[in-house]
Amino acid sequence: MKNLIRRLRKLEGRLTDATGLLPHPDAWFAFWEDKLDRSMNGEDVDMTGFTLAVIDRIVEAGGREQRARAG
């Protein structure tokens, strides 16, 4: 499974999305986090191109918040 995830991330890293942004810079993450937030608030948002990297970053940020509260 780790090999599959590694290969998928490598492929994602070669892509640009419809915004023209390259994956992984802060602006790219901010773009997708905003779209996800709007989608979760009930807006009809096109999530085509959403990647595992965005999900990983959101999970990582949530973990940091939990550690900070517990700290």
C-alpha cells in the first residue's frame, strides 16, 4: 500500500490543475482548502482535481491543533 501511495503522489506532483497552480505550494493548498470549506458549508463546488496531498495536509493540521490543545 505504501508503494501505491508513493507512486500516486509522484504522479500528482507532475500535474497542474485547472487553476494553473502547481501542486504543493501554499497558494495551491489554500485554493483547495477554501473550496473544501465552501463545499462542506453546502455550496455546490467542483472538486475535480482534489488530491491526497490536500487531505494529508488537513489531517496534519488537525493533529497539530489537537497536540497544541493537549499541550
